[in-house]
Amino acid sequence: ATLFLKEIYQRKQRYMRDQLQKIQEVMNKANPHSGVIGQALAYCLTYQLYSAVAFSDAVQHFMQQAKEQQAHQQEHQSEIKPIMLGHQSYSQVKAEIRDPQVYIRILEGESLCQKA
């Protein structure tokens, strides 16, 4: 952030106060826990976009992406239908319990279909 602000100061000394006000306004609107501010700052530094307007645009872009991703996740979560645990047909199902001798015979090579 320091590098970003120093570059703005070097390029726009006369308008530094306005730049800082715009940056502060954008940061107040953005959710600090979403990581959008960090993404926008990294984007501006990567592409050498040293202005409050570029930072504001980047924050808006990443906020929109986060909203779309969240909506996409909620859309897919609603498609999953949980099994009703109280429903009798599912809660009363018991697994078959076999005699261990059946498994021993299978391991010895005897087929279960050969019973006669």
C-alpha cells in the first residue's frame, strides 16, 4: 500500500488530498474481510495503475466477481436435496449381516452361486 500511495503522490502531488479521500471512500464501502481491497491493490500495482479512480474501479470489479461467485455457489447448494433422516424408509434400513463362514468360503475359492 505504501508503494501505491508513494506513486500516486509522485504523479499527482497537487491532487493527493482528493486521491486519498476517494481511496478512503472506496475502502469504507468495501467489506474489509472479503479480501477485495488486497486484490484491487495487487491488480493496480501489477498493471501500474496509480490513481484512486483505477483503485475504485478494481475494487468494484472484484466485489462484483465475489457477488457472482457467491450467487453461483448458492445456486448449486440449492440443487442438493438432503435425505430426510426422519423418513421411515431410510432410517429403518438395516445392512445384511452375514455369517463369517460365507466370507471364509469365498476366500477359499468357493463361489456362492455353486450351492446345490
